[in-house]
Amino acid sequence: MMKFSHFSAIRALTFKQLPAKAVCTDIPCLYHRTSRVGISTVSGDLGINGSLCKLSVPYCIFKGKAALKMDPIGPKFSKLNPDSMRIERRGCVLLTFFPAIGVRKYDWQKRQIFALSATEVGSVISLGPTDSCEFFHDPSLKKSDEGQVRKSLHIAPNSDNSGHFFNLQVTNAIQKTMDRLSVPVAKAELSVMQSAFSFILPHLMGWDRIANPMMRLAPENLPSPNIVRLPPSEVEWDR
């Protein structure tokens, strides 16, 4: 039977904010700092005692050398005329990697982000125990500084097939840096990811609006969104 003492210990951790460095010392700190730096994990508005509050629902995996946080980012729609809309930017799943600097301490300031497209989300969903996949991103593609920053995410099974490694490499020719972050993801954790990704995929594509007539209203008349929508600069193309 699974023991939950580890989870109880995590819940008992206290939040410590160090003004000199953006350092996360535990899980509550991560959630708190995530909203402070602008990469919100808001998933909607909930009513509590007659008032509205924001709900943070990232899925996080904390390991010894680094941690991984996942957030769904909703699509962006534009209005064509009073009776129709079109999708302007499809949603994604934002992966945020950040290195460990001690026991249960993570440096949020040195985070690196990688936005999975709908097709890339499908690749993760279809991963088997011995499967691997790799994605390459250029945040400045088709711009004057194209090729200056390159990102690669390699997902590969570990040696005993008990899980997968999520390996992110970011090469910045402008700053002359190369960051490598690796997070081992256990079978159970990958199963949670695949189930959550399967659920959120239609929402990233905007297809949930086809099935739900209420979601076909003009953007200004829509109810509060179920997943966060961020400007492009806050997704991946700012780092």
C-alpha cells in the first residue's frame, strides 16, 4: 500500500521568501511565486461566500535536481463579425522547468519554459513504456533574430523502463549560455499527465466550443474561462 507520509511532510512545509533571490523553498512557495511573476495558473473564477477568487491548479513534479510544472494555456479567439469568431492562436501546455539549489529548494528565477502544441501533446499522450520523442523550438522563428535561441525537449525512457526522463536544453547564442534541465517522471506521474492531456486537448484546439453552444458566444459575453489565457510573450517566446 502506498504510504502518504511524504505528502504529509510536503504539506507541512512553510513558505520562505528571500528578497535577494527568487528562490522557491517548497511547493506553496511555487504556487505563490507563479502568480507573482505573471505566469498565472488561474483556471477560472470560483464563488466563495459570495465573492470571486482565483483557482491555481498546476500539476507539479518535484525531483532532486529539478522540478517540472505543467499549465494548460487556452486558445485565443478573434471576432470576425457580430455573428462569428475564428481561432487566432491555438492553446498549448506550458512546461516550466526550474533547477534545484538545495533540499526542497528551487530557483524560480532560472526557470526555462517549453510550450507543447496540440500535436506535441498528442505525442506525449501516445508514449509507451519504451517510446521516446523529441521536439525542437525556435522562439524567434521567421524573425530577425531567428536561430539565436534554440530549445529541445527530449523525452526518453529510463534504463529500467520505470518511467521517462524529460530533458530540456536551451541554447542562447546571444547570452552565450546553455541550460540543461532533466526531470525523471515515474510511470504513475506520466499516467496522470497523459490522462490530463487527453482531457484538455479539445480545449486547446477550441473544439469544446463546438460541443457547448454557450461557448459560441462572442468573447465579451463568454463566462469566465476554464483555463488560463496568456499573451504570446508570456508563453514561450520571451525566453
